[in-house]
Amino acid sequence: MTSIVPAPVARQPWMMLFPLVGLIAFGALVLTSAAAGDFSRYAESHLIRFAIFLTMAIVISRFSKDLVTFFAYPAYIVILLLLMAVEIMGTLGGGSQRWLEVGPIRIQPSELMKPAVVVALARFYDTLPVGMVPTWRALIPAGALIMFPMAFVLLQPDLGTSLAIGFGGGLVMFFAGLPLRWFLMAGAAGLAAIPFAFYFALKPYQQDRVRTFLDPESDPLGEGYQITQSKIAIGSGGLTGKGFNEGSQSHLNYLPEPHTDFVFATMAEEWGLMGGLFVIGCFALILGWGFKVARDSSDRMGKLLAAGMTATIFFFVAINLMMVMGFAPVVGIPLPFVSHGGSSMMTNMMCIGVLMMVNRWNRNAPRRGLLS
């Protein structure tokens, strides 16, 4: 087989690329239906973005460990400064101040911070002596690296992105080997702080989302409308769905955001349980490959990078699926590789690029005895 298939082709991570391309293609099909059969409205830009960000991921995959180590902190600092700039001169959109505009360029620094905080933490723990991992010296600096961007993102306000940053960073700390009791203590403190956070930290519309999550049927035509319509769309799909471009909930404008946050509901109505299992199966293959990359890495930084990036993608997937099925409040997190949206595609493809990079480090390490 090696004589038939060229080496550069054979060594690509096909067990991740096949399900990834499957999700992208299926997403384009669902987005075409969400636009009432208009391919150019959402699906075309979806595929173009994937091509652009796949190229970016391939470039990232060629980075050496020395390069990543050198730029980890500077990149984090630059993105943190951009988050600060959002508070001063950011552009408003949808009631939130999340974007910076410079001429034709529009960026959302909070999206860049999701992978950046993972890289910075991996860099921190890679250089920390193993004997210091169970001490406060491993906790306080890492906690600061996570809390500063979370605080600025909460000011925008963007609860979903803030939680994503915290989840990815927290998983890196866990895989770095910090004592389990610290996480249990943090969890207990978090539970105790929920009432305070609900009444004093959340905006009124965020409080309404939590109340709606707990009892969506109490206001089915108001705050509970999104979740109610999403459940109707998913349930009406049955085993095989209503068929391509035959979904009534999205086509009759009952389902809100059928091409972004609630794209899974759009898909489930037309493709049913079988379509849902296909999407979940593709994500399982991608995430399983990501954790395999982390397990196979003999390098501490590689392990933490791979685990952190995989956890970041998992957070997007888990929260979106829970949200559209009514198991989590609506927080505005799109479904990776399926939803229409440039910021989400960029973040998740950056994570894929880093995973490909660590996979290349792993592949080269046994042969050459060092990380390239």
C-alpha cells in the first residue's frame, strides 16, 4: 500500500479528515435547505470559509514546538489587548459589543482567545517543574491567565464564549495534573456562588434565558419560544426526517436562527434520527482522534495542547446540542463545522490545525528523537 499511495498522502490524519469533510458537506446541504434551496445564501460562503481555514490549519500544522513556545505568551497578550480595545472602540451588534473593525476587516478577539488561552497554559505548564504542579504556584498564574480574558468577555457581554474559555483552560489545568481536590473545591464554590452570580453578575436577558431553560413552557410565545420550536422541529423529524428542503419549522420561520445556533434542529427535522446519529458519529470520530493525539504525545506541551484543543471543540458541540434539545440555556454557541458563521469556523479550524501540528510532532518524535 505504501508503494501505491504517496507518503505525503498516506500520513495525513484521514480518520479525522473524512468525518470533518463529511460534516462540512452535510452542513452545506442543511444550510441550503435553511435558505429554502438557495445554495448561494449560506452554503456557498460556508464552503469557501472552510477552504480558507483549512489552508490556515495546514499552515499551523507545520509550526515547530520552538515557534509555538516563543509566540505563546506574546500572542496571548496581543489578543488580551484586543479584548480591552473592544471595550473602548468595539462595534455593537445584536446588543453586544464584541467586534473590532479596521476598514474592511472585522475580527472578534474573544474567538481568538479560546485557542490562545490553551496555548499559553500549555506553555506555562511545560516549563513548570513537575514538583511544583501540586502547589499554589501552579494554580495562581494559570488562574490569572484564564480569569482576565473571561472577565473582559463577560463585559461584552458574552457568557457562552466566557464559559468556553474557562472550560478549555480548566481542562488544561486538569490534564496538567493539579490535585483533584482543588477542582472539587472549585466546583463546590461555584455551586454556592450560583445565586449570587444569577442576581448580580448576569444581565436581565441572561437571567430570562436561565428561567426559560428551567421552565420553557411557562412562556411558549415569549422567552421560551426558541426552545419550544426547536423541540418541535427535532421531534417532528422522526426516524428518517421529512426530507431535504421539506422542513416546515424553518421554512415557515417558526424556528429562530435555523442556519446558526439552531442548525441541528433544522437538520433533525429533515433528516431525522439517522441524520442526528451521523452528525454525532462524525463528532465522536473527530474528538476521539483528538484525545488519541493527546495520549500518543510523549511531550508534555503536546499532550496539553491536544487535550485543550479537543476540549474546546467538545464544549462547542456539547453545549449546542444540549441547548437545542432544552438541556442547557440558550447561550448563542453555534454547532462546529455545520452552522453558518466565520468566527466559529475560524476558532474550530485553529483547534484542528493545532491538533494536526501535535500529530506531526508525535509522528516525527520516534524517528528523529526530538520534536520538529
